[in-house]
Amino acid sequence: MIGFENITTRIEQINSLAYALEGAMIEAAGHGEGYRETKQMQNLFYLLQGELVQLAKDADELNGHIAVCNAVYAVNHVDELKAELAQLKQNA
């Protein structure tokens, strides 16, 4: 089953790949020479990398919200089961 931990791990892997691409980009011919295309490529790359970081943060936050919702649901379900058990005892 895929959970948020799997998703955040995959995002981290993609981000690691992005760092490797950054190194290759820096070593590429034309880097730092002021070419418009090179600057545009850098800007797009850093925008993508920033979005990956934000996506990982959002997934972590959502995972926390889901954990809280699951806990609330579990408590409510226990209360329902207690009420059902009490009613069964009365009918017995």
C-alpha cells in the first residue's frame, strides 16, 4: 500500500536527482557566461526544485492531519462500540 511515507521518500529521491542535475548544469558549457537560455534553464530548474521541497512539506503536513483524523475516528468508533455493547447487555 502506498502511503505518505512512500510519497515523501520518492520526492526526496527526485530532489537528490535534482541536485545531481544541478551539478551537471553548473559544469555545462556556457554556464555563467550570461547566455539568456542558460539563465532561463537555471531559473526553471530552481523553480522545480523549490516546488519539490514544498511538495514534500505539504505531504508531511497532510500526513499529520490524516493521523489526527484517524485518531479522532478511532476514539469515536470506540465510543460507538461501547454504546452498542451497553445496549446488547441491556437486551440480554
